[in-house]
Amino acid sequence: MVERSYFDWNATAPVREEARSAFAEAVAVNGNPSSVHAEGRAARRLVERAREEVAALVGARPADVFFTASGTEANMLALSPSLESAGDKRLRDRLLVSAIEHASVRVGGRFPANAVHEIPVEASGRVDLAALAAMVAESAWPLVSVMLANNETGVLQPVAEAAAIVHAAGGLLHVDAVQAAGRIGCDIGTLGADLLTLSAHKIGGVKGAGALIRRSEDIHLSDPLIRGGGQERGYRAGTENVPGIAAFGAAAAVARRHWREEAAQMAFLRDRLEAGLRAVSPDAVVFGAAAERLPNTTLFAVEGMKAETAVIAFDLEGVAVSSGAACSSGKVQPSHVLAAMGVSPALVAGAVRVSLGFSTAEADVEGFLGAWRKLANTLSRGQRGIAA
Ligand code: PLP
């Protein structure tokens, strides 16, 4: 079998062993969590244990965790004009989202398009807090969404500072922590977030489970996206994905126990990878390098490289990387994140994302660098006019 090196953890992480076992055990439980008989109660126990584990990962109370079918759904659920705090039922007039949010936030949830405004980012890739302050000052009753870590660059956002600005203006803050969870600390209280989104498959759970977590019961969503049987205390109807939720809980428990050492190892390997990359290509640009970043993400480009060609070349060498965000299969679109950071379109077209995870090993980094040496050689031959 050909050994491959997987560097697309920001698209999805391999399933953790513990999550695999939890999934298999849950598949064998026959009951519906809403049923009162023993089988139903057994399924309910799995869901509630997972709720405790997911809550613990972000320092929340289990009662404030609502399971969804994805991070996308949790974002859609959160971004509603009728989001209430402390029983105040006034409709929120504006949704302010940073210009680098994931597509599931940028679409604006259930706000009308003309109520959705983009907060600019600085060249470093961090949200512009002065612009945020000016924008909340112009809003009567805003909801703001700023992600904790960007999925393309890995740049960490000043969420706690944003929370202070938003709260001083009477607004609420939603934080998409999908890429940050399990890689950096994500305590909902420390962040000052009112709502937080997680996705199971980014932390080693299986695809098809997510969670929206609220700061306290002070925050209330009166218009669920999916209505019906009243599951998830009315926030999300539909019989729970018990195996997916159980695996989510198991992955969250491992992430909570081990994220610090895993993050240190990822940062060590990522730094080696970037040093190796720069040794081969001194002109390589690593986006967001001036800012604090996730320990696992490198988004880079060299002049003259085409990202799609590079991704295919890496793949042929047994290395899985991606061209920017890869959320919809085969759809290659110029990165809105790099555009918002003011990167030239020529460089944006060549941006390749390399993302590591808890099981990335030194041999993977060597595999990447070997493949890059070949590709960089081909590129420079091409630039000198020699047929590759
Ligand atoms: N938010 C961010 C920052 C993401 O990177 C992603 C997926 O890539 C999502 C949300 C969506 O999560 P899901 O795949 O669970 O819908």
C-alpha cells in the first residue's frame, strides 16, 4: 500500500480511535432517545454523556449545549434576528460578520441580505476592531459573528476584545470555533462569547454532528430552524444522530485531555514544515505569518504557482493538501479571506493550504518537503522557460 501524508485536517480530521469505538457502541443501541423504555433510556444516556463532554471542552453547562447535524447548521441556527438575551424580545436590526468568516456565516443566517454587513480585516488577517466599534455604534441592537480561528490562514481573531466592544454596545457575539476547538483553549466564558459553534468532524468525531452552545440560559432562540418533535429542548427537532453525537462526545473528551500536548507537537512540526519550505523557496509567502495563528495551519503561495496544479502534483506524490477552503467538492473559487487581507489576485490564485493534526508525524513533514522540492524545481524550470 502506498503511504500517504494527510495535510487537510482543516477540511476534516481522521476519526479518533475513541470516537470510532463510541460510534460502534452507539450503533448497537437500538432505542430512540425520546422513548421511555430501557432501550430508549440507554440511547438517551449516550446523548447526555456526550453533551457533558462537549460542554466540558468549552467550559459550558451541559444544559446549554444543543446538538445539530453540522457546524453549518449551528451557524444557521445562531444567526437569527429573534435571538433574545435576558428576555428582551426586540428583533436584532443588523448582523455584522467579519469578512473572513466561513460561507455558512457569510450567508447571514436568517437575516435579510440588506441587514448583513461585513467587518473588514487588517492585512495581518485579524478583524479590524476599530471598524467593528464604529459599526456596532451605528446599529441599534446588533448581533455580531467573529470566528475564533480562520479556516484558511489559521489566524486567531481577537474575540475577547470584540466581545467587550459588542457587549458595551448592547450587542451579542456569536463565535464560530469550528477550527479552534481542540487546537487552542476555547472557554466560552473567557472568550466572552454568547454563542459558540463546534463541528464534530474537525476534532476527530464523525461527519454529521455539530453543536451550538450558549453562554447561559439568558440567551434564547425563539425560532428554531427545524421544528417538529421538540428534540434538543425545542431548538432542533429530529431524532438525534446518536452514534454521531456519541463519537462527538468521545472526541471532545480526548481533545480536552490532550489538546495542549497535541498543539505543541503540531506547532513544532508546522514550524519545521515552514522552515523547510522557506529553505527550498525563500520567496514563499506564508499568509497571516505576522499574526498569532493556530498551531496546525500554513497557507502559502509562490509567485507563478497555480493552486489547483500544485494540489494535483502533491496528490500524485502521496500528499493531500488543499487549495484554500475546500468546503464544496471540486469547487475552486478565489479565496475571499486573502482578498479581504488585500493579497494580490496573482498570489491568491496560488494559495495552498497545509493543515496538520494530532497524528501528523515527522515522516509526513518529510514527505511534504520531498514533494515540494520536486514541485518547486518544476516551477522554477517552467519560469526559466524549460518544458517541465
Ligand atoms: N465553520 C468553519 C470555520 C469551518 O471551517 C467549517 C467547515 O469547514 C464550518 C464552519 C462548517 O462545518 P461543517 O462541515 O460541520 O458544516
